[in-house]
Amino acid sequence: MAASESGPLNEVRFRTVAEVAALMRVSKMTVYRLVHSGHLPAIRVGRSFRVPEQAVHEYLRESYVGVESA
């Protein structure tokens, strides 16, 4: 996700892995797997990762499975 796609970089809100895990109601290890597999973009800050909040919402929107009625 480039800054030009989502607006100025100073407007991007970053979340920690723990915050993303709490938001998605999954374990931190699941978030790390999503980051390492490339399904969830992140930046590395020192030894930790930060995930753009918008990327989390986009991932959840794309992963949504609706129930179709017959």
C-alpha cells in the first residue's frame, strides 16, 4: 500500500501485531503468519511489525464469506 493510494503518510494509522490480533480476534501468531505470507502488508520497526489499519480493514473485507440462500 503506497502513501499515494491512501493519502499522506502522516494520516496512515499503524497498529501493532497485538492490536491487530485483538481487532481480528485471532492469536498474534496468526497475524505474524499473515504478515510473513504477504496476505497482510506491514512495515518493520526495529524487531517488531506495524500494520496499516486500512490494510486490516481491506483484508477483512476481501476475506468476508457471505452465506448465500438457495
